[in-house]
Amino acid sequence: MTLDKLAVGGSAYVTKVGGEGNLRLRLLDMGIIPGTKISVIKVAPLGDPIEIRVREYELTIRLEDAQLIEIGEGNK
């Protein structure tokens, strides 16, 4: 499952970060790395962007980027 499918208020663990080049590096630099707990705080009225909590801080990312982040249950 990917992050864009996680419901508001839901939490999961990152299992894989997709993308290529600078985009992937940017996601990793923001702390979105495998094994990290991630939660969806809220979604914009039209569904894009979404606000997430990672490592005790909040980020807003595009839905397109959230589709590159694979998540699962439990710390893997």
C-alpha cells in the first residue's frame, strides 16, 4: 500500500521510498526512510496536498510524491 491510500489519523511504517534522483533524495532528506513511523494529519479539500507527521515534525507533500512511499504495518 502507498501513503496516499492511508486514511486521515492513520499511522504506518515506511517500507520503501520510490522515485528517482533528486526527488528520492529529497524524500529521504526529509526523514522519510524505511522503518520510520508516518501518520496522516490532514488532507486538503481537493485531496492534494496532504499533511503528514514524520519524526516528531509535520510536512506537507504532494499526492504525487505520497504515491511513491510504500507503507506497511509494524516496524520493518
